[in-house]
Amino acid sequence: MSIIVHHLEESRSQRILWLLEELGLGYEVRRYARNPQTRLAPPELKQIHPLGKSPVIEANGKVFAESAAIVEYLAETQASGALSVPAGGPARFDYLYWLHFAEGSAMLPLLLKLYVGLLGEYGAPLMQMRVEPEIDNHFSFINAHLEGRDYFAADRFTAADIQMSFVLDAGNNRGGLDRYPNMVRVRKQQQTRPAYQRALEKGGPYKMGQ
Ligand SMILES: N[C@@H](CCC(=O)N[C@@H](CS)C(=O)NCC(=O)O)C(=O)O
């Protein structure tokens, strides 16, 4: 498969690079810088996909967007499905749950923190009453799930771990994970994987990963 990753710096596409490394696939990286003032993606990304967001990849000439869809598709179709969980058993649901929980649930309060934070003191009541409690609601849940576990689903490393890694990074970046020791532990374990390190080299600076 010929793959091009349109990689926005400091973004969700870092986990696509990690997935491709874990799957042992060759790929080309085209890097895009964020606007230094707005932190938004440059307009060129809209030439690849109308939303102009990252990640977006081209595989055999077809454009794929939306990280959970990309991760699920690649994990299922590549490397004999080694990073996926086959349909038919209960672990399949757990795998799909965490794969989709990342963008479907966990990222929303983190995104709200970013945007409500831009309002400064005007956003403070909303931040205290809804945003911070919702982050704690989601993080306490994740942290409890990881008690006694190294992986999100199926008692082994899967693409769900890769998809959840950006939630751990975003949490670390927006307030820290001190109150969630299992998230800190799993995040550190993820970073020791050789494929994770190779993806960092390919993607360039990724401060969220520090
Ligand atoms: N749910 C989408 C979110 C995509 C998204 O918002 N990506 C961010 C990068 S982390 C982005 O492109 N931001 C730049 C912009 O909105 O201009 C996914 O998981 O693919």
C-alpha cells in the first residue's frame, strides 16, 4: 500500500505515524506547520480534505480522514489484523469502545477547556462549573479502568491504546495528570515502545508527548 501522511505538527496525526510504525508499513510524511498566532492548520490542508484538519492520509490514492476511522481501518486491514480485535468475542466491544471513546467522548471537555480558556475571566464560571468537572469525570473513569491494567482492551496492546494516547497527551498538556496515576503510568509505558520513538523522529517536534 502506498501511504502519504499529511502531518500537522503537534497534532492527532502523531498517533497515525505511531500506528504505521507499529504495523511496519512504509509511508511518506508531508509536514504542515500550525499558524503561530491561531494554532490552526494552514489552508493547504483543505486541498487534501475539505475540513482541512489533521490527521488525513492518502492510501493508494484514496483520502482517509477522521482519526478513529483511519486507525480502525488500518488496524483491521494491515499486518493480518494484529493490532485489531476480531469480531465475535466480548473483547471486541471493549476495543471498539476505547477506540471511539477517545474522540467521541474524552476530547470534548479537553477541547472546551482550550476554547473557554480563551475567554479568560469571562469563561471562568463555565470552566469551574462544567468544563473542569467534566474533565475529571472522564479522567477518573479512565484512571479507574486502567487500575491493574497496562492496556485499554483485550489485555494486550491494540490500536485502541494508540487512539487513546492523544487523550493522555492532551490531558498532560492541559492541566496535568497528577491526580490520575494510572494514566501517567500507561502513558510512560507507551513512550518506551520503539515504534513510538520512531514515529517521533518521523513527525518532528511533539511537545505534547513530553
Ligand atoms: N475528530 C477529528 C479531529 C480533527 C482535528 O480537530 N484535528 C486538529 C489537530 S489535533 C486540527 O486539525 N486542528 C487544526 C485546525 O482546526 O485548523 C479526528 O480525530 O480526526
